[in-house]
Amino acid sequence: MKKSILAMSLVLALVLALSLAGCGTAMTDASTVLVQGNLDEIYLGKYDPAFLELVNTTEEQAEANYIQGLETEADYFAYYFSIDYMDDTLQDEIVELYKEIYSHSRYEVGEATKVDDSTYGVPVTIYPIDIMQTVYDQADAAIAEFNASYSDDEMYLIENDEAAYAEYDAAWARMWIQLCRDNLDSIGYLEPQEMVVQVKQDSDGLWTIYDDDFNRIDVAMIYYP
């Protein structure tokens, strides 16, 4: 999953927060604030003071979590577009791209309800960002233009020289980055996806968010065809 490492830190935040929140109405309110706060942190880089206080963390740590998520997304970008080499410079470019893409994130968090003595449910509606669908629709033309810029002789040299291939791969990566940037102003959304995020107490009495629920949110936030 794209954010499996980050999801663990979110679980820890919930454990800390809900251990302080108490029961009943406090638990319901805390569950809603925590889900909203975590989504704002991951996708928008926004940190509500109430959320920071609830999870007993700082804005600096929240910012670190936000950047970690963007770097993980950059790794997924490299996987998705078959990019073999990603140095720090290229990673930084992709991270900046995702900052702009995620600034368009749309989601709604409803009020938590008690499911049973050990579970609270928080309704979340995600409006999937469609930029990768747009890029996919333009991919054939972009690839054809990219390939046409290299002669057969150049490709032979590239395929037989590691340094040359690294440069070629970087050019391939930046083609996709630029194609995404060309479509930033026309970002739209696919049909909304509704789900319920579960905040559940485990056998040790600690409250956590299901990893699978955050993974479902993450998969839904940007649609990859």
C-alpha cells in the first residue's frame, strides 16, 4: 500500500489521543477530530491546533509526517511510470508536484457514531482527483513524441551505457512530471466514494484506526487508471 509506513504513525497518534479523550461524547468528538486532522495533515499540510493538542504533537512533527507522505507518493509515482532511477533532485521535483496535486484534495468528514462498546465509525466522502486519468488519456501521444526524439543509434548507446541510461530515464521521468503539470489547472473529480473509518479499541485497551481504512482513503484520493 502506498502509505503503509505513514499509516503506522497515524495509528500511534490515535493511541495517544484517544487514551486521553475519555468516553462517550468525548470519544465521539475525538474520533471525528482525529480523522479530519489526519486527512488535513496528510493531504493538505494543514494542522489544526485542536488536532495537534489532541494527539500531543507539534506542528513540526505534523509537517514531517506530511513530507513523509509526499515522499512515499513520489516513490509510487516512480513505480507507476516505470522510472528506474530517482535521485534526490528528481524526488524533490515529484514531491513539489504532489504538493500541488494534493492541494486540490476534496473530502468530507462526518460526525462519528458509536458502533459498539469498542468501535466508533466516522463517515468519510472522498472526491477522487482525476489528473492521472487525464494523463493516461494523453500518454500514447506523449510516449510517441518522446520516443521520436531518440534515433536508433542513440537508443543503442543508451541501452549499453549506464550513465546514458540514467540520463534517458530522468528525461522520461520529467516528461511525466511536465505532463502532470500541464494538467494541474484542469483538475476535476470522479464520482464521490463514501466509506466509514473505524476507530476501534484493541485487546490492550488502546484505540486505533484500521490500517485498511486509511489505505482505502489513500487509494481513492487520486485515481490511477
